Amino acid sequence: MFSKSAMEIRDPVHGFIKVMDYIEPLLNLPLLQRLRRIRQTAMANLLYPGANNTRFEHSLGCMHVAGTLARSLELNDRDIELIEKAALLHDVGHGPFSHVSEQLLVLYAPHGSNDRAEEIHEEITRLAIDGDPKLTELIPDDKSGVLELLKKPGVRSMRHDIISGPFDADKLDYLLRDSHYAGVQYGTFDLERIVNTVTPIRDGAESYMGIKEDGFWAVEQMLLAKHHMNLQVYRHRVRLITDAMLVRAVEIAFRDDQGDIKKLYTFSADSGFIDNYMKWDDYSLIRALLDSSSQKTRQYAERLVERRLLKVVYSRYIKEFRDELKRNRIARLVRPDLGNVEQRIAEALSRKLDKVIDPEFIILDIRSFSNPTFRPPGVKLVEGDIIVEMQDGTRKNAINYPNTIYGTVKEPEQEMVNVYMPVDGMSREQRKSFISAVENDISQILEGV
């Protein structure tokens, strides 16, 4: 199945990755090389120093896993080629610091939608692929097929499942890769077993990348790995704080009409927006923030570069507030009301510290998490759509499969409110005392929204 002349790339996660001759010319495209300058896990390296892996190496790994799955499913050579190309290109629409840019694109989306993060990112990916003349020159006959695989299908298809499905190549690579580079074991699972037990399942016009019964435990292991990585890496408090600080720095620059930042995050489907967007990466965004005309934006950027992070001074699950109507109001807080609450918190904390706290350095961060199917920045995945082929030939939805996490872990969505602020000069003990002293004040402010 592999060409004898296939190039090999040594990958720290998968070993040697074979790069087919139809893939090799794509690797040096600026479209892909830009991903070397975008970290997979944003600023998680401030917590896990080894977490410097990039979207580029993930794209290679995703291509490798997608091709391996497609071959295991015995798809034809034409389908395998398109799937590998789509997997390689699936992340080209990511902006600086990956999911941080998704949050900002949604924040400044023309229609003000709060749930279009995935849609905007996917649309940018498709527009970038469709409008890249060098890519068109290399794959003139395949571009439409690649774009079709990167769209949400009208009818369920195993080809799409490999690219974007309940246990797709993207998840199978990033969990192992992020775990490896962070130096943790939370994201490990038996990839080889999954690859060897995937099976095509057809039902009328629909088809699924299913799993044989004796391989489902490896898929369950992957789902638990995803849950544990969310807890320990993706939603670790340091990661949440750095994301929030980046967002706030951009918000201030955007408000103060810094043209280049505004142009970057004001989404438009025209070629001018895409051409500009593809020039940006982690390094250029940090440079723009450090050079901002806004002093507060510069201060946030300097804090990130120097790792002088804000700290959590308040953290509470929204369900712990007794009044249900108040819980709902807190969960729905958006600007400008969010800013008004930050102002009131700053005033209360200023009284406690007997000094003025700038409300723009108070960040009220409201997050939703679910177990085990959360993906930042809040896109739910339906892992129940995994179809298990039983040994007797019948099919079961994973959610109805006996003795699995589906039967024992049914934790509802969790919403949490955190408050971050600078605590420079405070010792750990002083900070603990301060947090205890302000907890009731912040709770009363939130209950009053």
C-alpha cells in the first residue's frame, strides 16, 4: 500500500511516519509552515515547560492516524489519499494561541453569536484552503474533495468520522501528543488496539467508523484520557488564567482601536481578511500586544512574557448558589454587564486592601465543563454516537453498552465562576487570608446581579 519511495519523518509519538509522495509537496506550503509557530496548547508551557508542541506536528500526526484508520477500514486508495490530505490541512485555520483566537473571533463576530467558535474556525480553514493559489496548483483535482471532508456531512459517513467524529484522528493524536509533551500520563490509551478493531458499519445511506466489541475498552480508555487531560492540563487553573489574560489584553487593544488587532479578529469571509489572518501566529500577536499603544495591553503582555500571572482569588461552582434564578443570571453574564460586575468587585477588593484596584485587572471568568465530553472552548461532543459491533453481529450505541463509563459517569454540565487579579507582593499565607476575607463579598456581589 505504501510507495517504496515514501519519505519517513521521525515523530516522538508515533515513531516513523510515512509521508506519501502526494503529501510531501504540501509540507512546505506557507499555509502549513505557519502552524510551526502556533502552539497546540497555547501557554500551557508556563505550567508544563515541555508543552511546546505545535499545530504543525499535530497535523502530521493526524494525517498519519487518519491514513492508518482508513487503511484498517479497507477504504480505497482514492479515499485514503483525500482523507490524508484533509487530515493534514484540518488545522490551517487556527489563529494565534489556538482556542484563544476562537474565543476572540466569537466575541467580535459580526452577528454577536456566542456559540459559533467551531463554525468560525472551520470556515476560516475552508476559506484558507480554497483561496490558496499554491495549494490549488498542487492539488487542483483534489481540493473540492478535501473541502467536502472538512464540512459537516448531511449524512453520517465513515470517511467524515475519521476526520471529525466521536473518536477521530484529531483526538487520537492530540491526546497522546499533548500528554507526551506535558510530561504526564493522563492522555495515554491503546491506539494500536483502536486501529486494529475499527470496523465499517453501514445503515442504509449512512456509514460509521464503528468499533468491534473487543476493542471498545480501548475507546473507553481514550474517553477517560480525554476527561483526565481536561482536568489536569486543558482546564488547569494556570492554563485558564493565561487564556483569560490573553483575551483581556486583546479586548483592551480592540476597544482602544488598535487597527491591526481589530483587523485580525473582525471575521469576514472575504480574501482580505483571510490573507491578513494567515500572517499571524503566537509570536506576532505577543509582539503586537507588547508594542500596543495601550499601556494596559502592554502590561498584560509583559506579565505573560515574564510569567507574572494573575491569581485565583475566588472560585465557585454556580450550582452552589442557592437561588436558581440567580444561578441562571450569573451563568449568562456577558459584556457590558460582566464589566459592571468586575467594577463592583474591584471596588470591594480596593476597600479590603486599602488601595485602588483597576477593574480591568479583575477578570471574572465563567466556564462550562462537562464530563467526559468537554472540548475547549465549550463545544460538546456526542460520544454516544460511537457504534459498537457486538460479537453476535448486532450493533449497540456506546451509551447503552453495559459496564462502561456511560453507566457510571453521568455528571451533568458544570458551570464555574472564577475571579482573577494581581496579588503581587503577597506571600502564599497572605493570599490565603485575603481569599478568605473577600469570599463573602464577591459572593454577595454575584448574587446581586
